[in-house]
Amino acid sequence: MGDIMQTRSRLFRLTALATAVSLAGCASLNQLGRDYGTAIGCVGGAMAGAALGAVISGKAKDIAIGAASGAAVGCAAGYAWQNRLQELERVAREENLRMQVETLRRQAPVQPGKPVGPAEDVGIVAQVQDQGMFPVGSDQLTPDGRRQVEKLAQVFRQQLSEGGSSRALLVVGHTDATGTAESNQRLSEQRARTVGAVLARAGVNPSNIYYQGAGASRPIADNGTPSGRAANRRVEIVEVASTEILKQRVAQEQ
């Protein structure tokens, strides 16, 4: 793992990341976050702040201060979450994209004598079906595919610029099971790099972009049917709060 970071390689190998996983599974909260993300953030932040105040002193004053501070932070985070999901939904609607957006959540480690805090949102996963984004067997975007990825890149560029330099993007290419495992692996990695290059040109810091080719190893549908193979040909964009969480995400999928 150290070699990966020291050489600044942008390619994550699953075998190189045997990191202990504390990342919870994906929660399908895109509908909820789109409509009520700000409110959820406010309530969650207030609860966390109140719990912290109770741990510090147990006094009503400290609990109230903690709740107010937590609510302020939670409201801001919730608003960003809600706005981001709405923007991704807008792009999908404009481009007629089949996209599934999920929220990554992490439960803080339990510490003796302290209450269990609420799970925190640490990133999102956007699964975008190919649908002609790439020609068959090619790693070059079609004109429509380039336009679609450029619009998605603008959404992620804005989020990363607002979230600070610690945030990271992982671009994962996926294929169906047609062809050999070796060719699928190579093609999926090349496609991930192509999408990553568009993200970089849109203004995302290249040092924050990581790549992975999954080939046909993580299907989400039956490769025995045309519709299933179409669903499996996809690009996955994972945006998380830090590279450490990104490593946990990759290790979890292993």
C-alpha cells in the first residue's frame, strides 16, 4: 500500500489493499437525499452534537451548545448532499442516462463509555450504464459519451472544489462477460482512464483521481441476457471524503 502512495500511481489494485474495513454498505438514499438531504443533515448533526455535549459534561447548557453546533455543520453537509444528488439527477434526465446513485455511509468505531454516534455520509457512488458511451471494444468515447461524461465531470468538479483537497475520486470500468477475462480487464481499465482524463480536463485535480479496471468480475445483472449484459457495461464514479476511505471501499469490494 505504501508503494502505491509513494509512486503516486493512480491505479488501485485490489490485491494491494488488504485494509481493515469499517465502511458500511451502500445505502440507497438517493431519493431521500434529493428531497430531504438538508433536513436529514440538520437533525443528524444536532443529535451528534448533543451526544458530544452529554459526554463532555452532561450539563443541559453543554448539550444545547453541542446540538446547535452540530446542527449548523449537519445542515451545511446535508445541503451539499441534497444539491449534489439533484445535479446528478438533472444530468441523467437531460442525457437520458441510466444512472444509479448510492450514498456511502460509515459507522464510527464504538468506544468504551461513549454513546454510539449516527452513521456519517462519507461519499457517493454513481453507476452509469454505457448505453453507447463507448463503441464496442473501444476505450474512446463517442461524441454523445464525451458530452455526457463532461456534464458529470462538472458536478464532481464542483463538489471536490468545495470539499477540499482531501476528497478523492475512484473511476471504475466494468464490462460484460463477452470476451476473455484478460481483454475485459484491460478494456475496463482503459475506459476508466479515459473517463478520468475528462474529469481532469474539467478541473478535477489529477492527483485526486484514481482508476480501476474491474472487467466482468462484479456483474450487477445476468450476463446470460442482452439486457443483463447492457447493465453490466458501466462506469462507476466513487467520490469519497478521503483516500483512506477510498482504500476501505476498494478493500470492501475485494
